Amino acid sequence: MTLSKIRSLMAIIASHQLRNLKVSFGFPANLQAASDISESELQILQDSSIGPQHPAYRHLPPFLSMHDAYRRLISRNQGEESSPDWQAALRRYVQAMSAPHGSLDLPIKMFNDLDTLIFHGDLKHRVNMRWETCRLIELSRLHETLLGVTMAPTNWTIPRIRIRINIDVDWRKFPRTQLIGTVVHEMLHAYFYVHCGVAGHRDLAMGGRMDEGHGVYFYAAGRQLERRWKLTLFDPGDPTGLC
């Protein structure tokens, strides 16, 4: 079987499972209105094959240190936050998080707004995000099922940073703040990959449950994002916290 056929099969499986879960969650009109992402942007976000030859491909910026990338992330720009685009994204975020019903379409449709609000628009077109079954991307570990994973671009098989959210998880058991928090957690990994390359997965670990992918800078940034946006980026039972 060719690589293109394998990709097509994976997309069909994920789409089929997403349609089934979408019905169980409900998909009210007011929640659909809480996003403002075009069909073409949805396609670019979810297309795993987009690489440097594609017109939508966005090259990575000059790399920064983990410290400088962290400082850039947490800096607040009054001009940026008062812009019409940022304010519109904020209104949609509030509406999406407060709507009475949820849908698994929501994280995909919120991606660009979350990027605008939190990551200064640095991830748009540089990240490929989609739902995926854990059996295809090895999101299952002994005694643990991961909620998501982020992969750095390596070669022609992974031309962009990839985020995969585990579609096999029963997300009805999780509050929306944790569903969207999981997406932001993976976007935070992607942010450090954008600005630090593979060094973005070589953070300073200081014991506890820290590792190179979840070290000092990652936890410091993540805890601040949790507080500001009232999301759950980490396991609520995880005692590790730096700020």
C-alpha cells in the first residue's frame, strides 16, 4: 500500500470516529457560531501532507533560547490585545467556553483563535492538528492513555509540527476546560518547537514529574496560561507546579 493510500485510510478512520462522537456530544448552532475559521483554513490545519512546496506552508522563524521564547510568550502587548482581530477572537473564546453543549469539532475550529489569543499567531500554518486514533499514533502506554501528543518536523514524512488529539478517549468524561486545556498544552509544545526547534523538547527538568518535554519553562508557562484562561493544561492530580 502506498503512503498516500495509508494517509487517506487514516483520515477516513479518524473522520468516521469523529462523526460518531459528534452526534453523542450534540452540535448546537450557537456553538458553531463561536468559531470563525474558513473551510480552507480547516483544510490547511488538518492536512498532514502540506510541506515547503505548498503555498500555505510557513517557514519557522530564527530560533530563540527557551528563556527568550518563554519571555516572548508571556509578554502582553496592549496594542495586540486591543486589535479588532484579538478582541473578536476573545469574544468567540468566551462564547465557546460558556456554551451549554460541546462538540469535538470545537478544538479544531478554535485553533486559530487560541493561537491569536495565546501564542501571538506564531503557530498558524506551521502546525498540523487533527484527531487521531491512538492505535495509529501509539498514544497508549502501559497503565496510561495519553490525551494528546506533539511531534516536531523531522523529514519529508512530517513536514510540519504535528499535534494529535486522542479520539479514542471518552471526552464526555472531561470538562470542556480540560479538553481545550489539552489542546493548549499541545500547542505550547508546538510553540517551543516553532521558536527553539528540537531544543524545545529539551527543557530543564528539576525532579518531581518533570522531564525534558515538561520542564521548568514549560511548567512556568503552562501554569500561567491555566490561571489566565481558566483551563486545565495538566493532570489535576499532578503536584508539580512552579508558579
